[in-house]
Amino acid sequence: MNKLYKSSDLAVLLFALPLRAQEAPVIALWTNGAPGFESRRDEPEKAQDYWVRNIHNPSITAFLPPREKANGAAVLICPGGGHRELVFKAEGVEPARYLNNLGVAAFVLKYRLAREEGSPYSLKIHPGEDARRAMRLIRSRSEEWGLDSKRIGIVGFSAGGEVVSMLVYQPTAGNPQAADPIDRLDCRADFQIVIYPGPLGIPDEVSADAPPAFFLVADDDKGHVGPVIGLIDKYHKAGRPMEVHLFARGGHGFNMGGRSKLVSIKNWPQRMADWLADNDFLKPR
């Protein structure tokens, strides 16, 4: 099994490695633009500091692990930002690079923002549509990228956790009659990792085939601890496997933990790495 990095090494990993966001390929989800909004595909995104806005041509940015570390596992990462922006670096690039060091391929999703000022998008439709298309796109190229089609999961932070729910708890089968072969593929997630999620997209009940789950939140994150507690009960009733970390303190938006003064929060990525290893998601292909 690949070596697991201690979370105390996280800061070293994040800053010792070159920032490859500009080198990582960006792949549009639809060649001609998002359905119904093709005319807006060439509008430039706006990016500053930690955020990205004005997303009209949704895409994935591909971060592939070194060949000698790659184990075939992959994740689609959904950054947070309240559906007004994407916290693209701290909840996209940084977790992607951390997971690359575990041998996991990571694809960071730029989904359409329904709460951004002047947005033409629907919160109930378009973020979930983007996530489902992204998962199908990843599956369509799994052989090219050396991925195990049974170990492709999804990760979400905050509002990105809501996008995860929009995919995980909806039907995942593709349309066998679709003109686009990508849309014929299943968009299931083989596992989910959800960090301080919001409440949108969570169903009244969890189905008997819900994917194995890793949930993490701080108890003093009053707006986001409720969804996790609700999911614990739903997963327990459905008899589905889950691991939950409910920290006493930490607040909201601690990202990969590097900025926190709390040891438990700084070390949370190692809990994720442990869970991935214990469930054989890091087992070499």
C-alpha cells in the first residue's frame, strides 16, 4: 500500500510542491457549452486570491498523481463558497494535491453559481447537473487516466457538500438513448467525503445502496452541524457504512486545517487518509 502522509506534513506537502493549478489541464464538461447556455461559454471567469466567480462554462481541472504513486482511485472535488463563488484554491487545489500524494487522482469541479449576483442558474438544477456530467466525463476517460471504475468518489466542502448530495442521493443511471455517449454512462459515486456541508440535497431517507461515507464537521459550526447529524441517523437506519468526526471546536471554513490553531483541525486530513486506507480505496489497482 502506498505510504500515507501524516497530516502534520500537510503544510510541507502543500508548499514544498510546485503549485500546478496552471499546469493542470482544464476540461470543459460540454464541448459546445452547458445545455441551454451555449452562448455564454466564452465569457471569462473572474478569479482573485482564493476565489473564482462568473462560471458559465463548467469544467474539471485534472490533478493526476505521479505514475509511481497512482493507485487507480479518483475523486471529484466540489469546493464551497455559498454558491456565490468557489473557494477554488483552499477547497479545490489543496485537497487535490494532498490526495495526489496518497496516489489518488483528483478532478476539481467548477460548477455554475446559482446565488451569484445576476446569476441565470437554478440552485435545484444546474450545480447537480454539472456534478453528474463531471462524474460521467471522468468515467468516460477512466482507462486513459488509469482509474479503477469501482473507486471513483466525490468530495465536497460546505456548499460543495450540497453539490455532493445533489449527485449521491439522485438516480445515477445514464440515458441509453442519449446522442452524447458520455450521457449514457452511470454517474454514481463509489464513496463520498463531506466536510461541513450545507442542508441542500439531503433526502428524507438514505437508500440501501448509498455509497460509503466520511462526514466531518465541528460542533460549533451551528449552520452545518445539523446536516451531518441528520445524515448520521439516516445512514444508521439504512444500514450503510459511515465514519463521522464531530469536533468540539473548529468553526466553519477551516479548509484543509492548515490555518487553524487547533491540533484536531490541523490533523483532520489524516483521518480522511486513514478512512480511505481502511476501506481499501488506496489499494493499488
